Amino acid sequence: MSSPMWTPIGPAGEIAMTDINSTVDAAARDAKTAAHDVSAEAKSVVNDVTQQAKSVANDAKETIKSEVTARADAAKGAAAQEVNNVASALRKAANESRTGSPQERTFGQIADTLADASDAISNKDLGTAISDVGHFARRNPLVFLAGAALAGFAVSRFAKASERNAGGMAAQADYHGSDDFMPPRHGNVDIDGRG
């Protein structure tokens, strides 16, 4: 077996190795600079996207806030009107009651309280109005409960009347009978239908 041949590296070989090392070092520096530039650009893009997302989120928040406020104001106005209607009905009931009777005083006091509540609901923001109602309920529990019961009674009557009215219109629209329709007679009716 023969041994491998070794050749010494001369000055030209040393220069070639130096050129290769400097080329590798330059390539490594260029790669590092390029990686740093890409990282900086990526951070910039992420910051831009983050800022845009925050801007969109703030715009959405403001839109939702204004929509909720508008709907709350509409509900507040409707509630104030309904409370005012109940107060008016109670004043009418107080006026129709016997002068000086407990009913007259109670209805009058509840009507005044509900009128004040209606004004408070109309003139205050929703959070303050709810807080004020809570305070009033704690200070005057009986008046509050009586007012709430009357308001509930008024709302249920209104709902029933609206339902009957809608049902009556539907029945009239569906009726295609003859012109000789006779409504039932009231009073004493004998067996063969004559009164």
C-alpha cells in the first residue's frame, strides 16, 4: 500500500484560504444584516397592523356605544311616557274618588311620585335614573310597590287591548259572509230562538 502524497501549501494557497475566509465572513455579515433588516421590517409591519387594529376596535367601540346610547335614550323616553300615562290615570282616579278619602290621598301621592319619576327618567341619563329609582324604592317601599303594581296592571291592560284590537282587525279582514249576518241577541231567549 502506498502512502498519500502531501503537498505543502505555498503562498498562493494561503492567499486563497484568506480570500475564502474573508468571503465567508462577508457573507455571514451580509446574512446577519439582512436578518436584522427583515426583523426590523417585520416589527414595523406588526406595529402598523396593531395600530390599525386598535383604530378599528376604537371605531367599533364608539359606534356600538353611540348605538346603545341611542337605543337607551329611546327606551328611556318610552318608559318616561308610560310612567307619565300611569300618573295621569291615577290623578284621574284620585279626582273621581270621594274628596278626602284614603283612595284619593293614596292615588294622588302615587301620581305625584310617578310624575316626579317620569321627569327624572326624562332628564337624566339611564345609569343615574336607575340609581335614583333604587334609592326611591329603598326610601318608599310601599309607594314604589304600589306604583310598580299599577304600572304592571296598566301595561298588561295595554297589551291585552292591543292584542284584541289586532285580533278584531284580522277577523274583519277574514270575514266574507253574506250581508244578512245578524249578531246574537241579548236578553231572554226561549228555546226556538225568539225573545
